[in-house]
Amino acid sequence: MSQTRDIIIVGAGIVGVACAMECARGGLKVLVLDRGPIGGGTTAAGMGHIVVMDDSEAQFALTHYSRSLWHELRPQLPEDIEIEVCGTLWVAADDEEMAEVHRKAKNYGQRGVRVEVLNSADLEKAEPNLRRGLAGGLRVVEDFVIYPPCAARHFLEQARKHGAEVRTGVHVKALRSDGSVLLADGSSISAGRCVNAAGPWSPALTPGLPVRKRKGHLVITDRHPGFVHHQIVELGYLKSAHSTGRDSVAFNIQPRKTGQMLIGSSRQFDADDLTVDQAILDRMLKRAIEYLPALGRLSAIRAWTGHRAATPDKLPLIGPSTVSDRIWLATGHEGLGITTSPGTGRLLADLLLGRKTEIPSAPYAPARFANGGAHHE
């Protein structure tokens, strides 16, 4: 059966299906391929935190733009996505972290992001279960949480409505410079272009990509409604806890609509297996209990792990690869793939269709790692 396709997207995680949705809406004939179920890999192992981050100008631009697209999408999103507009509460343990609260508040406020600075007493009222004596915090009002696998399914349904085709159970072995993909059974499928949206597995399809697997742990609790009211993250998460290269943990907890909570987070590089590392898990939970002492008396249901795709500069690769202008990339989002999926999809489609992008695309261009920059850490 011969078909003319404009683009093949390899990877049906939330980034890949967001790209499929935007490309199909733009009139391109799209085929999505994945070896597993829709959103069954990294997407299913994510917290679903829609958050504006400002570690760099480019990170702020993409997360802010993407969060605005999420808010535009909200009226049409189905119930099972479980949107909870709880805001993010960045918690400052000491005066040094409180200075970071004020810096972030000024930076966000100047750019139209609604924030509130909380002192120690405000923090106690906002989250009574936090330990006493914390310096304060920053509330980012319009951040929210979702259930990522259902969001991925919704994006894919939208792509299908605009003519996209989807095939799961297909093992892609390589992307070729003519825009075709080589399958594990030796057959190939041709298209004008192909997109590597395979996340942590993207270097296997496009050798030499500056993407490393980063393993993370999550724990979900039993139903304890009202125990926390915000997505709470320690400011140490930014300061030092998740430095590149070494294993680390940081306090991060998320309320769910079900009354359950997701607890993170950990970071391990070059840990290819998905088994739960008990030592890391213990460190992660100990860190969470340091901030929420009563958490130790609650019950957990399950712990699991997943891999994220990390780049040296903590920014994704979006655009044509350095190998061929027929091989495009949408990978390397690390822990921000859920947040930035709609922005990535829109940016990729704009570039493919020659439309003006709403934010500058250069910071995410794969070409920034050309000439030996790919493996710098």
C-alpha cells in the first residue's frame, strides 16, 4: 500500500503526539509510530506539573509559552486529565533561599507571571503540614497539575481528527537522511521528513545526540485529601540538589484530584534499568519527611521509576538535526516534557511549515551542539 506522507513522528509520548497534533492541524500528512502504548514510557512516569521555570532565558520562554498554550487548551480538555490548578509553592528553608524567592518574584512579576511572596507565617497558613521554622516561599499562582497519559491520548485524538495515522507495536531501528525510517523487521516507511521524538531512547535512533538517560523515582500515596494544597518544591531543588552528573534527591510533592499525592524527586544518570533503587528511594522519602514530618505516618501504595532525556544545557532539541534536514528532533526535555509539549509541538510545526514562531527557536536548535559541542557536560 503506497501512501504519500509528509512526516513520520517516532515516539507517541506527550511530546511526540503534541507534535503530531500541531503538524496535522497545519495540514501535513502525519504518521506516528511507537513500539509501546500511547504515553506509556516517560510520559507515564512523569508528575504532570505544568510549571514556569527560569533557570535560563530560553527555559523561561518555552515554559511560559507552553503554560499559556495549556491554559488556552483547558476548556476543551476532558475530565480524565484531572486538571488541578493548585499553583506551585517554592519553599525557602533559610535566608539564602528567601533571597532567591525575591529574585524569582521580581523576574516573574516583570514578565507577567502571577506570583505571591509568602513569609514564614503565610507559609504556615498555606501549608499547615510543612515543618515550622521555614523562611517563606513563592507561590506561582497559575501553575497546575494534570494526569499526563490522558493528556497524551487527547493530543493524539486531536491529531487523528486532522488526518494523522497512528501505529503502535512498531519497533523503529533508525531514521534515514532521506526522511524514511528503518524498522526492526528490515522494512522501511518513507516520508518527506521524520521526527525523532523518542525521548531517552532518541540517541539509539540518531547516534551522537547529546542526550543522556536520567532515571527518576516516584511514590504515590493512599488517599489523604487536603494534606497538601499546592505542588510544593524545595528551592534547594534549584540551588544544588539536582546538579548535573551525580545522583541526587530533592523534595517535591504534588496533590492529585483523587486525594492521593505524588512524591519526588530523584536524579540518577547512566542507570539504564528501571528497578527501584531502595537507597535512593529512602533518601528521597527522608528528604520529603524533613519538610512534611507528618508524611511519615501516611501510607504509600506504589513506587516506580522512569527515564527522562537530559541535555547538557537543560534545554530540548527542537528542529532539524545536524545529520540531515530531513531528520528533525523533538527530544531532550528532561523533567519538563509534560509542561513544554504544546510549545514544542507548535514550535516544530511552525518551523516545518515556514511560519513565524511566537518565541525565538534558536536556543533549542540542535545545531547549537555542532562542532564537538554535543558531549560537553
